[in-house]
Amino acid sequence: MRDSVGNYFDMPITSVDENGVTTITVPELLEPSGSHMVLRGAHMQLLSLLESNDVDYTFDYKSVVIQDGLSYLELPSELNFGDSSYTKDYQKVVVKLDYQRFKTVNPVFVGLPIGYGITIANNSRQKAAAIKFLQFLMGPEGQKICTQDHLPTLIPPYCDNINALPDELKPLFK
């Protein structure tokens, strides 16, 4: 990691291997130290650089790349954080931010499978509409749209606190 990415920043990204766990420490300011590394906050900013040949490749979600009609190299399941059967392996990677951005967020993140999440805010003014949207999204037509757009389907959905769900949504979850 250090040789492929970490040393290309003014304040380097570092990694330490200890007891089978790799801890990657990311500094607060990530400024590339040369012209061969570009950071952008949004996919569209990267896409325009890629299409203009200002960069050779980007890292992005497979669904986004396919939607844009781009070629891609898929990482193996052992590395891509997309296969829950590799959870124990993913947990061998820890990312530690070398700064505290929010008082309530511990800046240490253990590797877990990547998944999409959705919620209804407690203070939502459109709670009935949000419930209808989630019913649609979890239903056959919503899942068909997800599949057509190369998004992972949400079936079977997972809820970490089913008791907090509105009654109308509980039947959608196990």
C-alpha cells in the first residue's frame, strides 16, 4: 500500500501490519505531492478527467462505471469489500483517520463488506411518502430498476433494528 499510493502525498498515508491486521493511517490533509495522482470529490469530476485523457484510470463503484459505459477491471472478491463471505478477511484492514472531524464519530473504521443503506429520518416531514418509496424500492418493480442500473438488489433486505421500522415496512424484512 505504501509504495503504490501512500508516498504520493505531501503528508503520506502510512500502514502498519501487526498481528495479521493492517492499519492504514490517513492524514487530515490529502494533497498529492506530484502530478501523477489526482483526487476529486465526485464521480463526475473524475469522469471528465478520464474522458479527456488527463488521467489513465479511476477507482469507482462497478455500477457507476457500467452505467457510464466504461471498461473496468474488477478486483477479486477477496479484495473488493463486496462479498460478505470474506467479512473476516476484510476485517483485517483498519483505516484510522489522523484527525477527529466529528466529536461523536470514532475515526477508526474496520473493514466490512460494502452495502447500500437507506433510512427514514426521525424528523421526516414526508414520512408517508418515504414509506411508500421504500415499499416501491423493495418491491419487484424497484428491484427490477436496480438490476437494470447494475445496482445490487436489496433482497433480502437487512435491518439492524426492526422494532424501529414503521409497521408498514416490517413485512419486507425478516
